[in-house]
Amino acid sequence: MDDKILLAHGSGGRLSHDLIRKQMVKTFSNPVLNKLDDSAVFELHGRIAFTTDSYVVSPIFFPGGDIGKLAVCGTVNDLSMSGAVPMYLALSLILEEGFPMTDLETILQSIEKTSREAGAFIVTGDTKVVNKGCADKIFITTSGVGIVSEKTDISSANCKPGDKILLSGTIGDHGIALMSRREGIRFETSLQSDCAPLNRLVQEMVASSDLVKALRDPTRGGLAATLNEFAENSRVGIRIHEDRIPIHPEVHAACELMGFDPLYVANEGKLVAVVSAQDAENLIRIMQENRYGAKSSIIGEVVAEHPGKVVMKTTLGTSRIVDMITGELLPRIC
Amino acid sequence: MDDKILLAHGSGGRLSHDLIRKQMVKTFSNPVLNKLDDSAVFELHGRIAFTTDSYVVSPIFFPGGDIGKLAVCGTVNDLSMSGAVPMYLALSLILEEGFPMTDLETILQSIEKTSREAGAFIVTGDTKVVNKGCADKIFITTSGVGIVSEKTDISSANCKPGDKILLSGTIGDHGIALMSRREGIRFETSLQSDCAPLNRLVQEMVASSDLVKALRDPTRGGLAATLNEFAENSRVGIRIHEDRIPIHPEVHAACELMGFDPLYVANEGKLVAVVSAQDAENLIRIMQENRYGAKSSIIGEVVAEHPGKVVMKTTLGTSRIVDMITGELLPRIC
């Protein structure tokens, strides 16, 4: 029975204890984690960023990543979008009884590799096991803390008319790559999820400019949700230009086929930045030098008109309001 | 359909947005949360404690609490067991499609009330929704950060022979209260879960003594797991005395009936402290003045013999090794 997760792995008894020592500590070993107290304790001084996200993606392995990589990238990116340097991560697993131990090992390895790339340490965690049928395989909640420098002031409420909207690459890759592997809608594509930790890209941007005002990663709800949040939280209008938004041909084709709008499809390795116009070209150059920002472009601007609303100039020359999605395009995309 | 959780409440679109603004921000309103950026940002200086736990308890409403109260108490208590003052909490929800909105509201109110009692703020969060049948109603992951004073050095690795073992009250109340409501094993009892935030109790202890060496709340795995963790992490022996361990008569009766050992039954409002012998009586007096420590007692001592093992002197005068549990007594107890 060593090859499956049992309810007893969540009991707090011997099997829980062995799972923590033999899997977690072995994989993530560091001085803070290895103390195995109820909390991780470390020194930090200054402005702290703190975030949490649960990951319920299905399937758990997908082209370009898995739920473990996603869980680290998502939380590292949420910290980064506040201008923080990610430092410490906490990992909470909910496992379904019968989950294969080898899959757990693969996911933990992926978490380790991604957190190492991001330079963040897994310092504390928890594992719960629920009866078969009470959860779908594995859910991961990743929380993180990071440090924000004193001079950084990044918030979705900071956008001002005249600012430029920067996007770090193609949109929709994560959602369409995932969908290509879903039961019932499998189609052939070489497309990979863009799932990536964006902390170094953000650090390079923030180090070279004091004029980055807002940052957000357009995950669930896509680019449309992110831009609407900027417009609402800053009470400004946002105008984007359809012909400037990079879209991978395979994403374009898949969206055409299935009637999706790529503006609403999730990304897991892209960011949207609102920056002062005077620094926009400079920032695009800096972003393009990072592997995760190679296709960065200026896709629009903040305007005084239509506050709270996002308007897109289409390739046909017309204007269209881009609202948040009201239904659900792709359940369990992250 | 306003009365049920829909997949679209987890879409990142309009319904997610409304759920966050109308439920979360309304219930937990505070300046850090209300910014609604990807991370909460606040000032902290010094030694930081950081913890996370997922809560999958079934049933979600039980005598003496619910999954929301439990999720706050568990995380507040994990911070407290490192000697930290809990400051900020992050809340991540995984909801099953169709979950009643009124139950969610009740749980959020309970979270708000408990975090207010503990003096901690909910500053960030996440909500995911999975298809019906892919989770059981609601899972909550609560993460927390707190401040540890410079002089505090509390760790399960600090126990030394001669130290005393203090327990803050009766054991097994949470597990048995929960079990009394489980399908198939319902029995009549007035017993309530002991679920409670212990931060003030710990702060009173730490403020009055520098000789608190280790603290832990005996949740899953019960008192037995906690004492074994102390023995293993400090490489010492632990001896406890059965006749000094307070047990509620109803817990005793239920354990007799079902063949459970109360040493393995979960608690959610108790702590075990390892303290220098010279301060033990003083600390017991301080603990007894707090409502959550009224029945505190000295239940044993750290010994040089049998390192890594816990031995109990029984009421019959015999000695018995108390190991961690190897199976699973009560799945989904927390």
C-alpha cells in the first residue's frame, strides 16, 4: 500500500509524520522548514507582501506544467504584482485517498524546481487527506510572503490618464493548452501553458523605473478581467488596440473553432503593467530582454473618458466595450 | 440562482468580483484587504512566524463551532505555538458548485467573529469553485503571519530533562463532539468542541515567564502525537501520568463505548507546554486565570531515559509506551 495515499497519511500520526519527513523535508530541505514547528520563523524587516491562492486545475498534468509548478508560479506572481521579492512559501495539500504516491513525488519535485528558479523557500506546510470521492485527486494552496522596497508603490488604484498599458507576451496560451487535454475536447496542438515565475522580470522592471504604477497577472478571467480591475480600482477608462495584442496562431485558431474570445482566456506567465508614458518604451526594452517578456508590447493607454470601462479598438476600426466575463468559460483552469 | 455557488463564482469574472466585493470585503473590511491587490501589503519588523493549514472537517457545522471558526483557531493557534502574536490571516476557499450561499455567509461570519476575538485581520484571500462532486462542500486553507518577540525561543527541539509538561485542559472534546454528529455514529451528548483561539493564553504565559520552552496544540493525532514530536525533536524521553490528564466524563464514556483512546483524539482549543520546573506552578496559575486554561495541570515531565519515547504511568501503576497512531482514528476531524 506504499504506492497510494491513505487516509492515515492525514491522521497526524505515524504515516503523516513519515510522509512529512521522507517526502516534504527531503524534497524542500532548508533550515527554517527542517525545524518542523507549528510555524516557520524567520527575520524580515519592512514592507511585507502576503498572498494566498488555491489551485484546483484539471488535468493536474498539462503541456508546459503541472499543478505543482502552477501553484508556485501563481503565488510568486501574485507577490511580484505588488512589486515584492518573493521570499518564503507555505504549501498546503488536500489529497484524495488513493492518490498515487509517484504523482505526488512528481508534483513535489516540480514545486521544488519552480521555487528554486524563483529563489523562494518552502518553509512550512500541511497535508490533509479526504475520503475517495470527496476531492478530485489533489488541491494545493500556496501562500507566500515577500519584501516590498520602501520606494515601491504599485497598486491597481494608481492608474492615471496618459499612462501606457504594457503586456508581456501572447495571451490565452495557458487556457488553450489546458483545454487541448480536457476529456471530450481533446484536439491536436503543440501549444504549451505559459506557466512561469515572473519575479525576476518584475524586479528588472522595478529596478530600472520608478514609474511602474500597477501590475497584475491576467489569470482567471483573462486580460479582460485584469483591465477591468484597473479601470474600476483607479476610476479611469482604459483603451486597448486589438492589433497590438500578441496572440499565438494556435490560440487564435482554437478560439475561432470553439467560439472563445482570447481576451477571457487564462494566462499563467504573463503580466500587464500600467506605466507612465515617458518610461513605456524603456520598460518594453527591459522586458524584452527577459525570456518571459520577449514579446512584450504596448497595447493601449489609460484615458479620462468612460471611467470604469475598458474599450477596444478592433482591427475593423470599430470600438467595443470589453466587460468582465459573466459566465464561466473554462472551469478549473487554475 | 443567487442562493447557490455557481462555477462562475470562481471564474475571475463578474460573479467572482461581486462575491469578493459583496461578501468578503463587506464581512472582513479593513484598509489592507480593501485595496484588493494581488497581495496584501503591510509593515512588519522583526521575527516573523508564518503558517498554513487546510481544513476539510466533516460535518462543516458541529457542536461548538464550524469549519470557519476552526480554520481561524487552527492557524491562530499554530502561530501562537511559536510564541507569535497573530497579526494577519489569508483565507483561501475551495467551494463545491451548488454550495448554499447562506452556509457560506454563516461561515464567513464565524471567521470574522473568531478573527476579531483573536485580534487578527483577514487581509487577502482566494476563492475557487469546482464542479459538483469534485469536492465535499467547502475546504478552507488559512495562512497566517505573526510577530515573535526577540527574547522568545519556543521550539519543539528545546525540551530538556527535568522540564515539566503542562496541559491546558480536558482532552478529546473536539474529536468526540464531532463524532457525535457523524452519519452512522450519532449518539446523544451535550459535549461541545473545544475549538478556541489560544493566542491570549499564550501571550499571558510568555509575558510572565521566559522559561516556556516548547508549545504545541494537540490537534490531529491528539496528545500522543504532540508528546512524541517533542520527544523526537528534542531527543529526550517524556513521562506522563494518566491520573493527571483531565478528561471530560462524556469523552471518557464515548471512548469506552467505541474503543478509542482519548490520547489520540483531536483537540482544537488546548495546548501542551514544556516549561522549566521552577516556573511550572507559576505558569499553571497564570493559565488557570484564562478561560481557555481553567483546567490546566502538570501532567508529566521530560526525562533522560528512553529518548524519543513517551511513557505513561497508568492508573493501575503500570507503564505503557504511548506511540503515535499508525492508522486513522477519525478521518476529516479538522
